[in-house]
Amino acid sequence: MMDEIQRKLMAEVADLHSMPEGAYNIRANGISEARNTTANIDIISKTDKSGIDIRIKDGTKKESVHIPVVLSESGLKETVYNDFYIGEDCDVTIVAGCGIHNSGAKDSEHDGVHRFFVGKNSRVRYVEKHYGQGDGMGKRILNPVTEVYQEAGSYVDMEMAQIKGVDSTVRTTKAELAEGATLIVHERLMTHGEQKATSVYTVELNGEHSSTDVISRSVAKDASEQIFEAAIVGNTVCNGHAECDAIIMDKAHVVAIPRLDANNVDAALIHEAAIGKIAGDQLIKLMTLGLSEKEAEEQIISGFLR
Amino acid sequence: MLEIKNVSYRVEEQDAVIPIIEHLNLTVGDGKFVVITGPNGGGKSTLAKLIMGVYPVTEGRILLDGEDITELGITERAKLGISFAFQQPVHFKGIKVVDLLRLASGSRITINQACEYLSRVGLCARDYIQREVNASLSGGELKRIEIATVLARGTKYSVFDEPEAGIDLWSFQNLIRVFENIRESIQGTVIIISHQERILQIADEIVVIEDGAVKRQGPRDELLPELLGTPSAANNACSRLAD
Ligand SMILES: Nc1ncnc2c1ncn2[C@@H]1O[C@H](COP(=O)(O)OP(=O)(O)OP(=O)(O)O)[C@@H](O)[C@H]1O
Ligand SMILES: [Mg+2]
């Protein structure tokens, strides 16, 4: 059974206060705590390595899968392989996320390798939250690898957030899109203390009229460091847009690296990056409403990361 | 009562000191409706920002209801009861209209109450309440939301910097009603910076600021005919060039 700490982590990463509806697999301290499958969604443990296969039947609509992971044992290190096989004409929501509580001296690390095979004309909404807590010396480390293979006409919307408490992250996301497929990514990131976060996206637009929009909003506080790299490869007539918008504070360090790679005259690729401190006039406006400078700053940041 | 006593504001640029406001004196009585006007670059917006504490005065004192607020910051002045609608409203990423109105009102007002403020500035609340206060809003819409934040605060002193700029003709009458309402409902003191004759017409008092100082101040009936009779701004500029 899960304890209080694990339950709090679950609420943070998956908004779960009780067992979710639909299919789920809950992993706590390296063990599958609870699992539920439905008529359309099957979850099978891998036999060769740690992880699960999630198989979603053709035509599955309005169903969801929750696969939260919580770690509360200091020093636990794991690499987990989860593969999602999503059939054709589906419309599903997948909620992942990892919460680490580390109150010990040893580093805790969860490296999730997620692969998505999205069938023709399917729509997938993917939500992933990362969260860390605990006051131990041990680090909380998360290195997610996400691979997305989209078949013709599919639509994937990924929302990835890491707002608090993760000491070190290297996020690697790769996607390959077939004809008419669309990938939307919204990343929200906040780093503080000495945290380091790297996020690398590579999206290959291989099919005609495929498109992608990769949007990152981040806030770097204290002496934290962020590196955002977005590479979009346009191999045919396609549309790609990447945007990195960062607020830098204190002694933080933020790097944005755009890479656009067009192999076709009809590939329209755009990259926008902006790094700057909180605009003075925004602070002033909120202060004229009676907020202190600190309160104004908090409002601006929480709005920005919404 | 708001008293501005011998206030100067100067900025340093390279080795030069540029005077923006010089020895300005102005008293605004309680419940008064004062319109400040004058040529572009005369120092009106700067004065408003000195009142709100956005800029520090270089010299002089500012008193609010007898209390010296010269050294107070923006937040403290806001809490003492001064509100300010900027000439150029600020954009935010991610902050919604409803958030701004809630922050302004200082309490957790309901959506309905927030909508009420929008209606008063002539915006269909349903369409705007959940919008982000960003560049996707038109200039006039942002201006109205800016005014609504001041209404939501409901403080004793309200300063509006060219509130009518960019607002269409139909709404003008409603806007004037908004100002009259502030005076009636909360017995507030309203200071409006404006170039508009129709706003000048509803003032109790008119103040003309030029070259960083009060050039004229008096009751509307006295000043307005005089102002409308003066040579055009263009003539002024030309005569200055000729000097
Ligand atoms: N930081 C600064 N450095 C240099 N000049 C400044 C600075 N701030 C204001 N000024 C100048 O001070 C003058 C007064 O500006 P202000 O914005 O107060 O004018 P205004 O009366 O509000 O004009 P308008 O009617 O055009 O809004 C202008 O000439 C402006 O260029
Ligand atoms: Mg001005």
C-alpha cells in the first residue's frame, strides 16, 4: 500500500487523489503497485527489461491511461521502458509523470524511456509532470527519453511540466512525422537553486503537410542552468515552429539553441527565442494594484508558466 | 487632499542633467475632478508617475491627506489609496483579464463581479474575462481593461493617463459616465490627463502643464474658453522654431 508521502507525490504529478478512472499502472519504488486494464486498453509487463507495453485498440475513443511513477526511497535508481502502441482512429489521453521524494543522502534517479507508436488519424493528448521534494543531500534526478512515431493524419499534443524540486534533468525528445501528422509540444520548466535542466527536441517532418509547434516557457532562478535545444528537420512540404521564451533571474544561466534543417524548398521552418528578465513595467503595474514586488514577481511567473 | 510641493524631476544623461519637471506645485482637493492638459512632452505622464511613486522625485514633497508620501514606494502608495491607469497599458503572458481584476480588487471577487467592471468600460464581459492580457487584445480593449483595473480597486484617488486615447466615439459618453460614477459612488478624487475637449468640459478644474511646470490652473469655466482660444499647437511649435 502507498504511504502518505507517495500519495502526495501522486497528487503532484498526476492530480490523482484516488485511483483513476480507466486504465492505469502505478509504479512505486520500482514495483507495480496497482494496475487496471479496460476492454480497449491492455497493459503488459515487459519480460526482458523493466517496463510495460500499453496496447490501445483501433477506434478507442475518450479513454485514458494513467501511468504515474513515485520514488520515495533514497538511493533508488531505475530505468524503465514504456511502449505505447496506439491503434488507428483513437482519441485518448495519457497521463504520465514522476515524483521523487528524497530525504536521504544518496541520489535517486528515474529514467523513463517512452516510445509512442501512433496509428493513422489518431489523437493523443499526453501530459507529463515531474516533481521533486525532500530535504536530503541526495539529488533527485530525472532523465526522460521520449520517442514519438506518428503515422499519417495523427495528432499528438504533449504537455510536459517540471516546476519544482528536480535537481538534474536531461530531457530528450525525438519525433518522426508522416503525411499530415501534427505534433504540438508545450514545455514548462522552472529551475532554482543549483538545478540543471537540459531539453533537446528533434522533430523530423518526413510526410507532406506534416507540422509541429514546439513551445517552451521557462523560468530560471538562483544559480540554476537551463539549456533548450530545438531541432526541426523539414524533409518535404511542411510547417515547423519552435519557440523558447525564458525568464532569467538572479545568477541563472539560460542557453537557447535553435537548429532548423530544411531539405526541401517548401519546408517552412521558424524558430523564435527570447531570454530576458521580468519586464519592469509588468512589476510596476502589479505594484500599482497594491502587490509587493515579491508578490508581483510570483504572479508574473505563475501566469507565465501556466 | 493631494499636495505636490515644489517637486522637480531631473534625469541624468551622459554628463548633462535634463529637467523634466521643475519646481511644480499643485493641490488637488478632495472629491475634485481635475483634468490635466498641455502640449506633448510637457511632463504630464511624468507627473502622474511621480504621484504613483513609479519615479522618485529629485526634489520637493508629495503629501496625501496631510501625510508625507515622498519616500514611499509604489505598493505603499497603492495601499494608501492611489490608483493609476497607464497611458500605455502593460502586456502580460499568461495573466488573464479576470486575474488582473482580482488582483486589483484585492479580494477574491466572483466572476460576476469581475464581469461587472468590464461591462462598465463597455466590454462584453463573457468575451474578455478569460482572455490573456497580451498583444492579441486591441489597443482600445487594453485601454478599457486598464481602466477597469482602476475601477476594481475603488480607491480614493484615481489617476488616468489619457484614458480616452484609442477609444471609439460611441463609447466616449459611457466613459464619461464611468468617471462621474467614481466621483458619486466613492466620493473619489479623479485626476485625468487628457487632450480631449469633451473631457475638459466635465472637469471641475483644469490644470495646464507645460515645460515641466503648472502654467495655468483654475475652474473649468474660466480656463476652457481661454484654452480653446489660444493659437494652435502647430503655430506654437513654429514660433518656437523661429525664436
Ligand atoms: N528618462 C528620460 N530621459 C530623457 N527624457 C525623458 C525621460 N523621461 C521623460 N523624458 C522627457 O520628458 C518630457 C515629458 O514627458 P511626458 O511623458 O511626461 O510628457 P507628456 O506631457 O505626458 O506628453 P504626451 O502628451 O505626449 O503624453 C518629454 O520630452 C520626454 O521625452
Ligand atoms: Mg503622456
